[in-house]
Amino acid sequence: MLTKFFKIAAFLVFSVLIFVFINNESQVEESKAQTNLVISNVSQSSTSVPQYDKIEVKFDINGTVAKNLDFPFDPGPVVGMTDQSLRVGITIDGLFLPPGQSNWNDAEVQPAFVYQPTIKDRNTMAGGDNSEWIYPVGNPYWLIRFAPKVKGNWQYKIRAQDNSNYPNWVESSVKTFSVGNPNPEVHGFVKVSDRDKRYFEYSDGTPFTGTGINAADGGIYHSEQRAEKEFRDKYATGKTNFYRTWMDMESIWSRGTHGWDAWKKKNAVGAIDASDSYRSNEQIYKDHDFSIKLGGASNYIVQYSDGNQAMAGGFESGKTYKLYLVANLVNLSQNDVVVKLISSPTNFNSDVQVLGPNPTWQVSDLGNGWKKLETTFTNNQGRFLFKNSKSLAVGTKSASGSLYLDEVFIGEDLGSGRVGPNVVFKGRLNYHQYFDPISSSNWDDIYTHAEKYGLTLKVVISDKQDFILHDIDLNSGIFTYISGFNEANFYSKRGYKVRRLQEYYWRYLAARWGYSRGIHSWELLNEGAPGDTAHYDQTTQLVETIRKYDRNHTATTSFWTSFPVSKFWGNLTYSPLDYADVHAYVSSGWIEDASLESDEAKYHIVYSDTTRDWLLGSGRNMPVVRGEAGLDILTAQNEQDILANDLNGVWLHNYTWAMLDPGGMYELYWWSDNIRNKPGPDGITTNGLFEVFAPYNEFMANIPLNAGGYVDIGIPESGNNRVVGQKNNNGNGSTRAHLWIQDKRHTFKNLSAGSLSGGFTITGMKPNTGFNVEWWDFNTKVGLRKRTQTLTSNTSGNLVLNVAASTFDGVNVTDIAVKIGDYGLIPTPPPTGTSTPTVANSPGDANGDGKVNIADYVIWLTNYNKNLSGASNGDFNSNGKVG
């Protein structure tokens, strides 16, 4: 009887399970059937591309229910966001399956983005330093940009998901393309070397020399035309390849800081500035966060290209435009609302042309008090960019009432009810809810120019003082204007509104520019709080997001002071970090040494050695970039005026060659005026001092520091002479070495001082071996003379370099770079799937940094008396026990 009962029960359970399974299957099929989402018109830029170059896949999406095509579909939950604001997007990915693979789970995921075509006129500008005319035209379409790093035959398909088919996907058919050899001089993307984590290298194993400056101080971000000129005439002349710049200034997403707002307002004293107090949550349209509140006679906002925000919209000559405002009028007549061109940003009544009403507004109701005010006008001012003399202004004539603005739209009237794209920069006033096509187009070209000239940009992508994100409450997600900054709101938390919006932005960066060799890395922000764990977590999530969607670039952040090793850079809690960054001027660094004010080489060496020692002491190793540096004085952060007298760039020469030290820190000097405008050794001001970089880059080009095994040259300072450099260590005596020998008296404060002489012994070289020796002699005017000879090491492996005082071109030799050994063949990384050879360390050098110091002692002490093998554990005599 009991057995029969169990049989009946089992049958009933089985029947229920079958019913549930069938019901679920029918629901899934119904979900698939109900969606109208279709991927169509797929085309690709080529059927074959060179390795490391991009392929573009263009396609259309039809039938989507998404309301915001810039954001991915997000099912949530997110603290501070409702379903209405979450599920408005659409996720579209390209799935790229590498050669030889058949499992689509192994495909590389590359996000798609909406691309708005633009046309440009380099002859129509707002000023020498400001943006050229960038004009959106035509219909937007979907685009995937992908740069393959593996040669062979690739497959790809496209998938799409929105609120109509979640959790399922609509997929395209599979298409193919092939990848061949890279173009000449193309080595791929910059990454951290697996063989020596002090250094960057290119994808193919070519060393990355990493010289350049802060391009931000030169203002190259204002215009792609300005950028190309700088890249061609200055940066390329020094064979440099590493620059830092600000992309967030141009408000691709959100507001940024300073005067970077696209729309400005007259302040209490009558000047125009980016006054953020006009953002209000009193009247909000749909799922937006705020509107712009204007009240009182001649209260207006104005857009024009200037030195703070160079981007601006503009008009085409003779075109007829549709203009509309999304607005809420409180105790205000529609006839009191005016849009016009004015000749002075500070004078709302300096009319050039009234654009609306023309002659009246056509009003339609949008609900909840919101109206759409529409009109038509014809531009009679020629082709122009909104600038000082032709600024675009929106305001009120009435002394009472309030105007709340959500959007300013101006598009070409194409006839038959068709309207072109919005030509106004940041016309949708909730900047953080979309990605601007005008400024994005500008950066498309900047990165293309960087690739052309072999440059890589370290790009600052956001600002901790973003005026919009600061005002979105961490927990509620509600926007409320506050005076000052609330960095807790900006840093936010995982799963909270602002952080999720930042994730959307990071995904867009990867989608639009993840393909570009013109990018070195993404820098989260400029000079965040050094002790804020929310900042730490935000950086870590950026790195994780970039690794997910952009496999070609690294990511990091920066701090306004200190080098938080134990808390952050060396803390394994934040293990995804790619490389460390430090900002340390003479004035703002932690090493308070007055001699750094006068010794540019020492200024590099002490920070390079200290940061490396601290990192290794924490158990981590990674590249270190000094993202901001400057030769000021301990008591004031202003570049020393005396540097302007150094016309040949002695200071830059010494500062650069000091980078031969084993610390390996990359330098990006901040103040650029002297570098960009002094004549240098060649006497030509057009290229500034950039030719000073060229000998260093040529010298270092075939030295494979990234291949590992290089240790400190081990020659101490003596008298007036300083030596920095390294030698390789292959266990049988060094076969290569490179070093820079300097008479320390020759600095930017003593331009005529110094005459190098002395004997310098390199120990540990391969005994009784003849070595090729290159001598690169530099004189007091940074002139260069090259010579070669053969020197032989003795039976003890000592190689002696004898330097006698000498002159050329009538002035003293003050420093010499020396390259020893055969550099005909540069080691390349092992093929994928093979192991990396272990590099032998010097006795006592546990962490393999080329030096024996306290960091090695910590490793030895930690493992003392343990049965461990290998020098990396402290077993220096290879007996299997640390002791």
C-alpha cells in the first residue's frame, strides 16, 4: 500500500514538473514571438584588415522599445533608480570568435553604439584655440568597432536585447573576415609587460619608451585640427609616444567642472560663468532629474565656444531650421520666451537674429505642465559656429514668472515633415543621460591623428567635482542643487544610481574607442581623494569594466597628493589595478628636499626609486607613471621662471635621461610652455624642445627592458659624477648594459658648468668578453656626438669605462649615454600558451627588481625556516629551505 502511495505521489510530482516545464517553454517562445526587435542591413568596412587595425560593422535596429539608445538595457535593481529609468535602454554587442574557435562562449564581446554622422569645416572656427565647426547630418545608425589582435579567419555575429525580449537575445547571422599582417611600424596596443611589470610594452613585445608630457596644458583637446598640428609639428619630432590629456572637459557625458558647461549664465556682477545654481528639481520632465530654471527679465542661458568649453553647436548657411523647446512655463506667457543669436554673451538684448518665436510659438501639450514650443526660422548669418559675436541664447522677457527648460532642439527642416539631427551642443539639458555626438566626433579625429603619429594618450575621463553627479543624492537618487561639492555622491557605490550611470559611460568609451591604438589608458579622474575607499572601489570597477569590454587598454586613477601604497596601489583588495600613478611636484611631493629645486635629474631619481621600493615592499609590482610633475619650489606651485632661460632644454635633457634608473617611473611633465615654445638645440621654435626627446627614444628603442632580467648597474655616485642604468642578468654574467653618466654640476641653473671625466667600472659582466660599446656624448648645449669602440671585460667580469674630459662644437662634454653589447635581436614574448622563462635574480634579490633592499628582507623574514624553494621565496642558495 505504501509503495503504491509513493508511485502515485511520484507520478503527480512528475506531472507538475512537466506542466511547469511546458508552461515555461511556452512563455519563453511567447516572449520571443512578441518582440519586434530585428537586426538588419549588416555590412562591414572590409573583408580583410591588418592585425591591430579596426573593422567597422554597420547595421540597423528595428522594432526596439528602447527610449534611450545610448544606454544599455538594465534590468536592475539599482538604488535610486526606478524601473522606468532603468529599462529604457538597449544592449547590443558584437560577438567576435577568434580563429580556430568554435564555441561562442569564447567570443570576445564588443559593445555597439549609436553613431551620428557629422561634417566638419576646419576654416570655420570660434578662435585659434577653439573648436572648428562640427555639424550633425543624416540619420544615426548602429556601429561596432573592433580591433583584432590575432591573425587568421574570424567569425562574428550581433546580439540585441531590450525590455521586449529580456532575458533572451535576438541574434544576427554569422559573418566572417580575415586578419593579416600588421601595417609597417604598427606594434599593437600598450599593455603591462608580463616579463617585467615595471614596464609597458606593445602587443607584439616591442618596448614602449614612454616619453611625452601633459598635453592638457597645451590645450590640444580644444580641436582635432589643433591636435593634429601639435602631433605633427611638435610631438612627432621627438619620436615621443606618451601624453596625458582631458577628454572630460568636452562633456561627452555629464557636466564636468570649472567653466566646462555648454550653457552659461550671467552672474550677479554681470559676467558670464558656468553657474550651476540654475539646475532645479522643482519641475522635472518625465524620468529626467532636473530642469534649467530661468526667472526674471533678461534671465537667459547662452552657448558659445570659448577657452573653457570649446565645443559648441552651429548653423549652416541659408538653411531653414525647426526649433523647439521642451519647457514648463509657470506664471509666464509663451510670448515671453525667446531664442536668439546675440552679439555679446553678456548682453541679452544685443540681437543679431531672433530665432523664436517667429512670429509665434506653436504650442503642444506634453502633460504635467510641460509644453513643446515650436517655430521655424532661416539662418541668414552664413555658416558659423556659436561664438562670442554670434552666441545662442535662450531666455525670458518677463520680470515675473519662471521658465523651466528640459531641451533646446534645432534641426534642419528637410521637408515632408522630416527634420535633421539636433545641431545644438548639449541641447538635452540632462547631460548625464546621453553621450554627445558633437564632442564624440571631435575625439574620433583626435585618436585617429594620434594613431597616425604613433602617439598614445592617457585620457582623463571624468572629474570628481562634476557639478551634476555631485548633486544626485547617493541613496535616494534625487537631484538637489547644493553649493560646493559632495564627493560621496560622485564616488557613489556599486549598485547605486551614479555609479551605474558611470558604468554606462565606461561601456560607451570601450564601444566607441576601445579599438584605438591612439589611447594608452583610461584615467578615472584627475586628483581624487587619496584616502577615500569609495574612490578606490570606483577605480577598481572601472578597471573591471574596461577589461570586460575593452581588452586593448589599461585603466587607473590619480590622487592630488601622496602615494597610497598600503591602502591602495599595494593592497591586494584592489588586485585588478593595472598601473600606479603619482602626482608629485617639487612643492607638493612628500620628499622635502630643497636640492630638488636645482637638480632635475635627482628630482626624477628619488621619486622613481621611492615609489618602486614602496610598491615592492607591499608585495606588488606594476608600472608607475608620474602623471603630473613640475620644477617649482618647495613653498610655491609655480614653475621656476629661470627655466625660460634654458633655451636648449638642458633641464628636459637631464630629466629625461635620468629615466634610465631601475625604478622605471615614466614622466609626464605638467607645464608645457617652455617645452612647446623654446628653440632647443636645433634653434627651431616650431617644434619647441621636443627634439630633446629624440636621442633618448632612439637610444632606448632596441633595449628590451620589458623582456625582464635587468638589474641596477650598481655604480655609486662619486664626486661630481652620477651614474644611472641597468644591465641584464642571465646567470652567466651580463651581456648587455646601458647607462647615463652625468656631471651633476650641469643643470638648468648652471648652463655652462661641468666637464665629464672619470673611470667607471661595471661589475658582473661576462668575463673575458669583447663588447660593442656605443658612446652618445652630449655637450653643454645638448649637442650630440656618437662614437663606437670595442672593450673587453677582465677575468672577474669587470668592464672599465674611462672617460677623459673632452669638447666638441667648442663646448664641454657634460654627460654621456653608453650602450654595451649586441642589440641586433630584441626578445619577443613567448607564443600564446607557452610558459614565460624564469629570470635569474641577483643573490638576495627576492622580488626581481634588480636591487637588494628592505623589500627582499621582508620576503626572506616572512618565509624564514620554511621548506620553500626559489629565490623569490628567499631560498637564495637553492637548498629548498629559507634560512
